[in-house]
Amino acid sequence: MRTSLLPVVLAMLASSASADPAKLVVGIYVPSVEFGTAQARLAYVQGLAKAIEGATGIKTEAQSYANVAALRKDAVDLAILDGQCYAADPRGRLVATATIGGATTRAFALYASTPDMLSLKGKTLAFVSTGCNDAAFVDHAMLDSEVDGGFFGARTGKPDLTAAIAEVASYKAAHAVFAPVGTAKGLTKLFDAGLVPNPALVTPSGKLPEPLVDKIAAAVIGYGGGGAIGGWTRPSRDIYANLAARFARTSKAGVLANPEPVRLDARDVLLEPPTLRDTAVVELRHHFIRAGERME
């Protein structure tokens, strides 16, 4: 009697598809988070990798990247991506969102070494060069499409937040910078630019087994860490989608209120005003002068 091999093959394929990998690699690219030094950033992701390894039993390595292109090229299993980068390219499964100051978003503002916006015309703007739709982030998400592209005389992209702020505060090579509120010490805040989501932990390929991803999420959310990234929480795609929507140019027009209609009652026009029926009698006294005798 011949036994069909199809059920056996299908079982083997299912087992292979759901098998945990022998090793995990977690990479980090978060230039907008103020770790201060590359060593501090690497130390943070190494600590997180140990927490994941302890929860899953899978050897986990940590890598820190200087640009997003290198991280994507290495096809890491887990990626900690800057909020701007995940908003610009939301591929993979979103596992957790970083918390900084107890929140999942940070308020950004324009800081300058000059007292007002008009004095920045023709000057240099420093920004964090993430490689994730930077022009749209600055012109539309931060400047709300209200500043002409030629307003600033030049723009200089820096590799991380610390360098971008120092370009204005210390080196004086630029005159303004977009930064999270409270990070640009010694500079004048000109205006608030809106909320930007914190880094996202994602599985770029989306191929890790669901039970394993759930274990990773629990380990990451339970990891305190401290420092530049205070912790992690369950994610919401909405905060990243909201930032992505602000990458598009917006056109504004003045709002004109419709005048309130004036309605006339025809009877009001046809009625004779009562004052026309009131007569006033003016007493007249006629005086007659008798003529004198006729003179011959």
C-alpha cells in the first residue's frame, strides 16, 4: 500500500516556516535621539539585545549604524529606527515605540541664535540628516509649507542631533536648527514646530514567527534601559502616519465668512409710516394795514 508523502512534506514546510532563527541581529539608527556619543548608543542597544536574548533563548547581537541605508542593506532581524525614518518608510511589523520623558512623541521647535524669524533670512539652517525624506520633513512637517524654499541662504545636514545643535550653539557655522524642545540650551526658541514620534522597533522583513515576535515585544517593553531612551511601550501606527501626512505640501487660503442674509418683509416697505398721518396746524394771523388818505 502506497502512502502519500504530501502530508509529511506539508508538515515539514510548516515546521520550517515557524522555526525560530539560530541568531538575531538588532540594529539601531536614531540620529534624533541625544545619546551624546556613539559609544553610549551602542551600549544601549547591546543592553537591549541581552534582554531579548534572555527572554527568547536565542543569541542576539547588536549593531549601531551611522546611516539608514547601511542598516537596511544588512537586513537585520530587528531595527530600532528614528521616528522620521519609520514614518517615511513604514515597512515591516511595528513591535514597540520608544518613550522619552514618559511620552511616545516629542515636541520639536525652531531654535536660533537670532531674536526673530525675519533675521534668519539668507542665513544657514542646520538639521539632522537622516536620509529619510529630509527636505519634506523640514519644509512641510516643520515649517508647515509657509516658508519659501529660498528663505534660508544654505542648509547643512549633520549626522545626529548633538552635532546639529552644536553647529549653531558652539561652532556658529549655522544660525538655526530644528530640535526637540529642551535640548538646544543657550538658543532662542522662535516657534513650536509640532510633534514628532519617537523611534520605532520593527521587524523589517516581517518574517519572524509571531510567537517569537510576541516574546521580543514583551522583553523590550519590560526593559527599562534609561538614559536617552527611557523605555518602550505598545506601539500605535497613528503617530507615524500623522507625521507622514505632514510630509506633503499644504496650501492655505484665507477663510471668508459668508455674510448673514438680510430678509425684508414686503409689508414693511408698503406700510405708511404713522408720522405721515399726523398733521400739524400752524396758526396764521393776517395783519391788514389801512392805507392813508390819497395825496393829490
